[in-house]
Amino acid sequence: MTTTTEKPIVGAIQALPHTPVYRMHRYFARRPHNVINALIRHYSRPGGVILDPFCGGGTTVVEGLRLKRKVIGVDINPMATLITRCEVIDIDPAELEIVLDQVIKATKASINMLYQTSCPQCGATATIDWTLWSVVYVCPHCYQQIVIAEAKKLGPGKYACTCCGETIQVTNLSRGSDRMLRQYVHCPACGFAGVKEATEEDIYLHAEMEYKAEAMIEREELWSPQQTMPVDYELRKPNNLVCQRFTEFFSRRNLLALARLLRAINNIENQKTRYFMQHVFTSVVGWTNRMVTDEHHGWALHAYWLPDIYCENNVWNILRRRGERAVRGKRYSQREIGDYFIEAESPDQLLRGNATCCLMTQSSTKLPLPDKSVDAVITDPPYGGNIQYGELCSFWAVWLPETMNLVGLSGNPEEVVKKRYKEGEDQRFENLLGQVFRECFRVLRDEGWLVITFNNRETSVWFSMLRAAREAGFYLMRDGVNYQPPVGDYARTLHQRKDGAIQGDFILSFQKGNAPAEQNNPMMRENTEVLVVALVADVLKNGPATFSEIYRQVIPVLVAHNALNEQVEELDLETMLSENFVFEEVSVEANTGWPLKKTTMRKWALPKT
């Protein structure tokens, strides 16, 4: 027995920003590394076996190996296991740097030739680092063309026409052509480096390159993914998405540049280095598509979308930047883990031999593990339908079909993610999550812990998760729910800044065994509603609060009192708030940089009497 505690962890842990290993490649909704590290330390001992059945971006695997545990990471998504393996794989950063430098030198001329312009200072040939573009729409009121970058934004997808002043909702309009606005260029002849407004020559050169790119790909016998996005993709439905193929998210010159870069990487002889560099390549893909809004950020949302203003980055420049991130990440990984990482070819090699890490690309509904072979399960399961992991990761995976063993792109029926546009998804999500939890119960040692981070604004999703865990055989102690605030910087990301977004997570500590008798009595719906109103009123005594601020106070109490159950499955917190409290527009400082700007935020408040 290697469990260290009889009590759940208590109190919030100050979340820290990602360390270099997690900055090598984006993954969706990674949990703070030091929080996962603290959970591993609390619920296991060195040498113990940790299971993460939804390993995702690899945080539990990395932190487990850092703490000298044996770690089993499982994910149905092949991009998840590729990213995780590259985070922990034993590869010499110095050798990686040599190979990276070779690829950079080999592709410099062939890629940079696609991004040429005239220097605004001396007239010599200069290289473009990035180009800013704006969509052009036709106003439905005056029928004039509107360059959206020049229009006043009135709200999400809403602008004032620059000609007639009428309000237009662009999500209801067909996208027109794209207008080149400006470029950042550097000139080797005179040393100029700065922003240049787009000229007629720049527009012509780009149009010529776009026209020639397809023929150049064919002539050079280059490869790029040609898959059409499946019509049943959840993420095809919102955002008025016009792209049919994954390649349509790229300018043609970026597509050509990526194809040239991929060929150079696929020609690397050493298999382990080639595998890692393919991981660097997919990171580059995330920064060189039309979903990028500026040169400092890659693909930012958990969605497929085409912003009205986007940034076309030079692929070679991004290769250098992402390559540097990869080298820094491996230096960190080697220092923290090094040769302690020994990958098992099977779980048996980890359980009975000297291997320390086993990564499996499969569903966790049926694990190839013996009964009672795991000391703790620490994981971050899908939060209902918040993030469509498989669909999103297809954007990277289609570039590596052989490495990913891709057969098709339609949604995997065993992926534990709820689809919002299909019937019966609540039950399917709960059934699959229940199968995974039952497997966790089977492989977990007696009195072992299942510890998860979880969040969802829908009480029905909470209900599904709690019932799945309870019916698998786990129970949640009353002090087993802790709110975990987010990392400060990440609370300002696009998807976190949405009105009403839930920030932070809850840590829930389930134990394998029989629940105390008092936890078997569910709270009735009418009592739950009274409790919620009282809790919210108590919160609002201190002043107006956002939905997220209310939510993080209410949820732990509801869970502790067994109030999220069959009696209250359809409890709608927002409806209860609107029936008992009022909305106020509150002026706040926008925490998005310096100088601070004033903005308004909708908050709930007590009714005025």
C-alpha cells in the first residue's frame, strides 16, 4: 500500500504559470502543474503507481515522473499521447538543437522566398515577418464595401458601417475578400525592422504567390492534408464556418511553406528525433493559420473560427520561435526527469519491471491493467461538452496521418465528450464516464483515491459526473470539494473573458469504499432551491458578484449536502438567480495590460427594497 493519506486535500493551492515543458506545444485546458504536483504528493508516495485515464496535455504524467512515481497515461486522442510522450521522452537537448538548426538552415531560403517585399527605407528586398489582414463585407443597408478593421466595433460580430453608419451583424453576412493592411518587415541591406503599410506592389506580389502556390506544390510533389471536415463535427455548426477542408484555414503560401517544412522534417533519419520534430511541426501549424489574431498568440479559442482580422505569420520565423521553446522545454524535462523516464511497451513492464511510464492511445472504458494495481487515480476528465478534444486535435493530426495511425476523422463513439447538437448526449456522456470510473475502481487499491478536477456551469453535467462516480463505487467526503482559482494570466484568455465564463476548477476527492450513512440521503428539490437562494443572498450581502463568483461558493455546498441528485437534475442556477435577484452593470478595470481601461461587467445583486 503506497497511499499516504486518509483525508482529502484541503484548501486552495496558488496556481502557477506553465513551466517550459508545457510551453512546447499547446493543449486545451491544461491544469496548473503545481496543483497536480501537490495532489500527487498528497495521495501517493515515491514508487507508487499513478493512473491518469484522460492524460490530455500530460500534466499528471510529467509531474508524476518528476516526483519519482510510476505513471500510466491513457487517452483516446493520439495527439494527446504524442504531446505527452514528447514532454517526457529522454532526448538530449544539445542533439535536438543541432537537428533543429539543420532544419532551419535547410528551409530558410525556400520558405522566406515566399515572403518578400520592398524595404520602405532603402527599396531593397526585405523579408516579411507577418502580414495583418481584414475581412471585407458588403453593408446590407448601403451596399458599400466595409473593411472591418476600419469600422467601429459595437459588440461581438457587430460593427457600424463606415459609409452609412448603420449597425451590421457580420455573422449574418457572407464573408467577402480579405484586404491586406500592413506588414512587419526586416531588411538585411539597411537593417530596417518595422511596420510597413501595404502597397499595391505588396498586394500584387501576394496575389501572384497565391496563384502559383498550388502549381508549385504539385510540381515539387509536396504533400498536404486534403481531408474534408466531417459534416457531423460539433465545431462545424457555430461561428458561420465557411471552411470545408482543413487546408482552407491557411493561406496558400503558408500551406506551401508548411509542406516544404514537413518534407524536411520527415527526412530526418533518427526515428526518435523525427518523432519529436513532427511534434514541433504541429506546434508551428497552430501559429500559421488564419485563426491567429496577432503575431504574439497562436490559435487561441477552443473552436474553429475565422476572425474578421487575422495575422498571417511567416512559417520560418515561427519554426525558429517554436523550436526555441521546444529546446527550452527539453532542457527543463531533462533536468527534472532525465533518464528516470523508461517507457514501458506494456503495463506489465511498468508494474513488474523497471519501466516508469506507460502511455496508451485507447479508450479508458476497458484498461489492460490487473485489479487493485494502481495506488491513485489523478485526472482531469472532459467537462461535458465544454471542449471537443478530438475534433480540435484533428487540426494537427491530419498533418501526421502515419504517425497518428489515422483511419478516419468522424467522431470516435468512445470519446467521453458530450455533443450539444445531438439527441441523447447526456446519457451517452454519463454512461461512458461511468465505464471509465468503474475501470478506475477496479484497478485502484482498496481505500485508494480518485481525484479529479472538474467544472461546468450546467448542474446536469455535475449530476452526471457525480452519479457516474457514485455508481462506480466511489464516495465523496463532505470536505472533499475544494475550489481552485485559475492562474491569473490565463483568466484573461479569450474563452475565459466571455461574459459568465466559469473561472477556476473544483478538486473533488473520491475514495474507494462505502459512503457514510448520512451521504446516502439526497436533498429534495424544494430544500435545494431554498438552500441556493440563501447561499446566494449571503454572497451578495458583500456586494454584486459575477455568476462565476456565485457559482464557486454554491457548488461545494450543494455537493457536500448531496443536493445534486435525481431530485434536482434539471436545476437551473441562472433561472433561479433571475427569479430572485437582479442584474447590474458594474464598472470595472479591464485587467488586460497597461494602461488600465474601464469597462462594464454584468453582476448579480440583491433586489433593492
